[in-house]
Amino acid sequence: MIFLGFFWDLTSRQRSVRNIGKYVAINHYPPSFREIGTMVGIASSSTISENLNKMDENGYVSRGRPRTLKVNKTAS
């Protein structure tokens, strides 16, 4: 599980993206905010949104309508 207090360090971000990518690979659709929160151990949808916005700005994910989260970069 990833604690998002350290979310901005590259390793944590890359692990978060990996978790989202794995979820999509298994389920064939992106996770909801609640499902992302469960994966990373936080309940606040606003914190999840802030982190996804930052990941979107940095090119790690692309966001559109609900359930249209796309992983662009993964950890090497």
C-alpha cells in the first residue's frame, strides 16, 4: 500500500501508476476514485483528485470523463 503523504517523490508516483495500470489490465477498465483510494490507503476523494491532477500535469496519466483514466508513463 502507498501512503500519499510521500506521493510527490518519483518512486511513490510510479508505484501508484503501476497499481492503476495493473487494475486496468485485470479489469479492462480504469478504477473509480474510491477504488484508487482503497489501493493507496486514503479515503478523501479530494486528495485523490489532487494527486491525479498532478499526475495528469506531469504526463503520468490522462484524465477525461469518469472512468477514462489512461496510464501514459510507467516506472522503468
